[in-house]
Amino acid sequence: MQFRKFGKTDFMVSALGFGTMRLPTVGGDIANIDEQEALKMIRYAIDNGLNYVDTAYPYHKENCETLVGKALKGSYRQKTAIATKLPVWLIESQSDMNNKFEEQLKKLQTDYVDFYLLHSLNKESWEKMVRLDYLSWAEKMVTQGKIRFLGFSFHDEFPVFKSIVDYYDKWTFAQIQYNYLDINYQAGLRGLKYANGKELAVVIMEPLRGGELANIPESVQKIFEKAGNKKTPVDYALKWVWNQPEVSVVLSGMSTFEQVQDNIEYASTSSINVLKQEELKAFEEARKKINAIRPVACTGCGYCLPCPNNIKIPDIFDIYNKGYVFDNLDRARTRYGFLEVKADACIKCGECETKCPQKLPIRDMLEKIHKELGNA
Ligand SMILES: NC(=O)c1ccc[n+]([C@@H]2O[C@H](COP(=O)([O-])OP(=O)(O)OC[C@H]3O[C@@H](n4cnc5c(N)ncnc54)[C@H](OP(=O)(O)O)[C@@H]3O)[C@@H](O)[C@H]2O)c1
């Protein structure tokens, strides 16, 4: 495992962090984590040098922190930093902050959290946290030794990111969505450099755009091969992120044991500033190509769920995107046909759109997709 400096702290973080949003599940229900397999995966990663586990209150329908608590029981806790997050959308007072945080400590079976984040900040949720004076509450927790370092995860535009970074000079870290497709998206490259300039550690989420960059079309693979790449698409996409000196830790939401093994291997051969000029150019070309053919910018994070009408929104977007990226709309129609609840079940309530970190026009997209895929 390679280790990198975590901002101004003296913590040396493993290049790979464990994102626990996409653990293996049983029976197709994300609430139902395959406990045995997930414990094996997390502990194997720690046994191989990983020392940063990222979780959050809502993951796996609020069951994830409990699983992480079990995984880190005993000596694993001493070897591993826990990052978890305050679910800002459920918070209306400082007593809500206390209650949620105490519940999280209990689930995680720990007396303290190493890295505590405001979860998925945007302009509105940040303004609410300022109004509720979150920082004075959080500083109290730091003084009491219940939180070691404060940070936030972010899904909004760069100016909002900058204003949050500038608001408080004791942030230790920021977590942003970043991969070779998303350099000008949300905080993006500008955010990465800005936070690093302020000596914040930068934690990267969605480095494979939620798994999309693991399955690139042949035309894109050819662009990489022409530039001399012999790595797998996942290795190469992760290496692109690790290549950048401003990056502290790359979270990967691994969903199988094999992915954990692979990504540990990829992390152990990662380095800063090793990609050649022609390789960096190939990534630019690949970005243009993928963006040109991919109709929906969904990362499959699932924040839009549950839909009151049980529409599996990310699944529908995934089927649709793959139809275009792999130029096979017939297959997309067949896959769509198998779905129990189709996009036309949308009642346009818009609840999903208020929760989507990518701010996608979900209702319109569902209508459009049903028109295209629904008449198989
Ligand atoms: N705070 C926030 O607002 C926020 C938002 C999003 C994410 N996060 C955190 O950041 C973490 C990372 O984001 P992410 O889960 O979207 O990461 P990601 O690395 O972009 O996507 C993870 C997916 O990539 C695929 N994958 C990973 N390793 C692979 C390998 N070796 N071979 C083939 N496929 C591979 C898997 O897809 P399949 O399952 O399809 O195989 C996996 O589920 C999350 O788990 C979560 O902890 C936080």
C-alpha cells in the first residue's frame, strides 16, 4: 500500500480508502448487506494496509454504520480511521445533531469518530448548517475528544465550494466527486486545487463515476491503448486520480471481494506525476468521446431513492446510458422490459430531484426514456 499526507495533519492515509456505500447485498435489497462477505472485504483491505473507511448515516438504508462497527471491532479499530457524516437533511436543531451523532457512535461501537463530515453539502444545506451554528456544536465535540477532524462532502458548484472552504479556517478536509470525466463538474479540478492551496486534505469520491468507468466502450479503450496503456480500465482510471499530488485518498465503493483485491493491487503501484503527456491527452480524448455518447450524467449514488412509487431510478438511467454507450438500444429495451416498475409510474412529485447531487431533471428524463425504451 502507498501512503499519502492527509492535509495539515500528521496522519499518513492509505492511497485507497474503503467507500462503504456499495457493499454486497442479499436478495436485491440494499438494506440487506451480505454481512459475512462485507466483513471479509473490509478486514482484508485493512490487513493489506488500508486505514481509512468512509461510511454515512443513510448508506444501505441506515444499516451501514452498524456493519462498519462490527468490521472494526477489536484491534481493527486501532488500525483504521473512521469517516462518517451528519445527515444534514434530517437536522433542524443542535439537539438533532447530538441525537444523530450519539446514535452513530453507538452503531459504530466507538467513543470517537476520526473524520466527521457534513454530508453532501450544497448551498441550501450549508446555509441551514450556518443558521443552526453547526460549527460551535462540532467544536464542542472536538474539545470533548469525540471528533478528531472536521470536514464536509460536497455536491454543488465551485463558487459554493470556495465559500464553504473560506468560511472556516479549521476545516481539515473536503470530499469531492472527481474522476477523469468530472474535471469541470461541481468542485472539480478547481476545487481540488483550491482546497489543496488552503492545506486541506482532499478525499475523492466516485473515482470510477460510480462504476461507469469500469465498463468503457471499445472505442475509448482503443484511445488508451494507442497512448501505450496496457492496464485495465479501472486501474487506469484510478491511476489518473492518484497521479495528482493534491489528492489525499481515493475512496472506492467496492462491491465484491475481487474488486478489493484488485484495487489494493492498483493502489500499491500508484504514484504521483507518472502519467506521460500522451497518456494525459488520451484521457482528454476519452472524456470527450464518453461525454458525447452518454445521455444521462447519473452516477448511481442512489440518493434519489426511495421513490414513493418504487421506481428504481438509477437502474433505469444505467440501462439507458449503456444502450447508448455500447450502441445497443435493443438490449436496453429488453433489459428495461424486465423491470417490474417502469418509468411511466412516475407521478412527477419531484422528491427525487430535491435529493439528486447531480441536479438531474429526473422527471423529464424518465418520461423521455419510457418513450424510447418502453415500446419493446
Ligand atoms: N458524501 C457523499 O456525498 C458521497 C457520495 C457518493 C459517494 N460517497 C462515498 O465515496 C465512496 C466512493 O464512491 P463510489 O462508490 O461511487 O466509487 P466508484 O469507485 O466511483 O464506484 C464504485 C463501483 O465501481 C465498480 N468497481 C470498483 N472497483 C472495481 C474493480 N476493481 N473492477 C470493476 N469494477 C469496480 C463497482 O461497480 P459494480 O458494483 O457495478 O461492480 C463499484 O460498485 C462511496 O462508496 C461512499 O463511501 C460519498
